[in-house]
Amino acid sequence: MLYTKKTFSFEYPVGEADVVLLGIPWDFSQTGYPTRYGPFFIREAIKNMIGFDPETKTNVFEKYKFADLGDIEVVPGNWKPTEERIKDTITSLFEANPKVLPIFLGGDHLVTLGILNSIKNLRNEKITVVDFDAHRDMLPEFLGERFSHVTWVNHALKDFDIVQVGARAWSGEEEKLKVNVTDGFQKTSKPVYVTVDMDVFDPKISPEVGTPEPNGMDFGEFLNILKEVASSKVIGMDIVECGSTEINSTTATLAANIIKKMLCYK
Ligand SMILES: [Mn+2]
């Protein structure tokens, strides 16, 4: 008997897993609180989480076979080679298991662009990105950088339909650009990728984020929408901008429970 503990009590080889966890601790475009420890603290929160969900009468740890693949080793301060590593890793992952549901842990919101560029040709139809975020992230550039956590939507619009949920703080420039995205989730038959920026929540329940904004969602409101999203063809998900720096942090605990709820609803 091996009395050991990993992220999930039982882990499966990549080829057999239903769900894989992959961290991307890139936060070099972050303007606020560092988020590179997000994957670490979300994992600790998963270990501490009850698997059974009274609402759906499901134990998430029994329903799915999990594999934690660890973190992608990012190139500090250099996005292009980091994005190449993200693409290589995700390509290998889907070669090993085309049906797997990946859950990515950031990192700042730029990691979502790397993920999306890796999966854009995975389906024959255009993928809808459901973006839970306080911000629009639509700027053409920020501080002279084309690639930033506040510009990723501007890039992603070329290849994806973007649906934003919870946006409540944006610039004058984004006020003009926001016609290019849909506000609010409507049921769709298209494949869906979900990205959750932890600042979509009110700072009361998710304080450790890069750029907090007042008057955010509570967990109940979020779950009502997540339930709808989960009933579509979800092909992947990320949770980003988790700036936790200690065990049992509020934001990481919430992030772990988002993963649980998503998988229970699916
Ligand atoms: Mn964002």
C-alpha cells in the first residue's frame, strides 16, 4: 500500500483520463498582483475539497478519471517561446487522447490566447469562447505590447466568437470595440471553450486577483449561468488571474469549486 497523496486521490495515464489538469504559471503581462502561484494554490484547494455535490448528487472524483499533468515550464518574460511551448504541449495532449477535457490553470489572462491558438483548428466549426471577466481585454496594445492580459480578446476575435459575461470595467477605446463581442450567454449548439477570470467575482469572495473591480458576481449568479454553459459542448476550460499566495485562500478555494461545479453540471 502506498499512502501518498496527489492532486486527485486516484490519477490515470493521459490516454485513459477523462479530464486533465495543466498549469500555465505565466504572469509576465500582469499589471497587478502576481498570479504565477495560481496553479499551486488551486491544486492545494482541490486536495482539500469535498467531491460530493449535494445539488447534483454527484461525486466529481468518482464521475471522472483525472490526470494532473503538472505545469508548463514557461520562458520568463518572453511570450512567443512560451506560446510555442503551450501549443506543443496541447498538441501532444490531444494526440495522446483526442477526447480528453483539459482544464488549464493560469497565470494571467494572456495564457488563454496561447490555448485558443492551440485548439482553433481542432473542430470543423468555429468555437465560441465564453469569457467570464470583469474586463473586456480588447485593447490593440498595452504599454507598447501587442500581447498582454488586456489584449488577448483583440487577437482571439480573428478566429473565435467571443461571448462576455460579467464585464463591468473597460476603457473608452474598448467602448467602441465592444460591438465585436456578444454580451451575455445564450444557449448554442457550437463547441464552447470557457475562460474564467477570477475578477469576474466580487472582491468580497475573490480578493486575490490581478485587477479587482467592485460590484462583481456572487457564486450563485455565476453558477446559474455556468449550468447553461455546461449543457453545451464544452471542449475545454481555463481559470486565470488567481493571485493566491497562501493555503486556504478564498480565491483558490472558489476556483477549485468552479471546476467541481462545471464537471458536476456537465
Ligand atoms: Mn481578463
